[in-house]
Amino acid sequence: MSFCIFVYCPGELLTGYDELRCAMLENFNYRVTKESLMERINTDMCAASVSISNECRFLTVHGSADKTIPVEDAYEFAKLIPNHKLHIIEGANHNYTAHRKEVADAVLDFITSNGL
């Protein structure tokens, strides 16, 4: 049994900026190479989405007030993936400020409801 939990919508894969910024803010030892950045930039999200196995359960959590990646992107992404659950957190921004518990609850609910 496989599953995937995706908290950011596909637009973040275009630059990797958020991942790097979060790593720097949290003092992670994080290395971005030219190759890793180019791999992210060149990722075809449509092709990657349709290649996900039908047996893989997939959760996307997205904020309705995300100004970095529009919530409409999450709906489009959800259409491409079989066995997909899209959870929109009303009022949440890109970093889920003031909505951390709702993110955790959505992930835990997904895990427990799928018997994982």
C-alpha cells in the first residue's frame, strides 16, 4: 500500500524558492545545486501527475487564501491524479499561518481514514 501527502501545490515546484527559504529560516543544512534546481524547474507536473499509480492514495492540502500559488492550481492538480483527496483550508495562506493545527488534522485524518 502506498500513499503520498503533498502539502504544497505544484506551482512551488517551479522554483523551489519556498523550500529553500524555509530551510534557511529553520537553520537546516540544505544544499541547492545547479542540477537540483534545474531538475525542479524542468519538472513537467502534468506528466509527473499522470504517472502516479492508481493504487497510490494522494492528499493535497492547500490554503484558500494562498497568494503565492492560487487555489485554482490545486483544483487543476487534483483533476490529474487518481485516488486523490484535495483538502482546502479556508482562509489559510501559503505558509498556513494560524492554520497549522488544521494542516496536521487533515494529514492525520487522511492517514487514519486510509488505515495507514
